[in-house]
Amino acid sequence: MTAVMPITQTEKFQNAEQLWFWFLYSKSVQRNNFVRGHTSPTRRPCEILDVEAMITKLYLSGKLTEEQLQVMKKFGDRRRAPHQYIWAENRAAALWNSAMIVLQAEATQRQWIE
């Protein structure tokens, strides 16, 4: 007798930052071939490749710059946003915020964000 899988519910992201952090974490899990110890009954409204395609499209259309992507990657790997009141992170915070506005608009249009 096979086990019945529970019905999965789709859980949208709360904002663009949550989407970005989820994406980078999922990519690192995928890249390192980690096996998840458990499966969650909830799903996200998109796949890793969907987010990657969206970011590529935004970059190629000029809505995201290379500098913004570098900041997104750098601070995404740190799992935190740059802080505008830390002098050394002030410019990065401005780039991060403008990138998150672009991401928020696109992901909301795709109904990935509440």
C-alpha cells in the first residue's frame, strides 16, 4: 500500500527580499546536492528556474543593472540586506532598495508575492 501524499498548499512570498533569499538558498542547496531531511506540505508559487528567468529578463531589459545584481548576490549570500546607516554599506543599500522595488513589481505581477 502506498502512502497518500497530503495536498500541498501554495505559500506566496511576503516581499521581494524573501523571494530573493529563498532563491539564493534554493540555488545553494541545488548546487551542493543537499538532500532535504523533510518535505514541507506547502509549496512556493514558482520554481527556481522561474526566478532565474525573471532575473535574467530584468537584467537584459535594463531594469536591473550589473551593479545591482552584484549587491544582491553579495548581501544575499550574507542573508541580510545592506544597512543604509552603515557608512560603508550606504551605496549598496540604495542599489539594493532600487533592485528590490523592481523585483517586487515583477514578482507581484506574476502573483508570487501577496
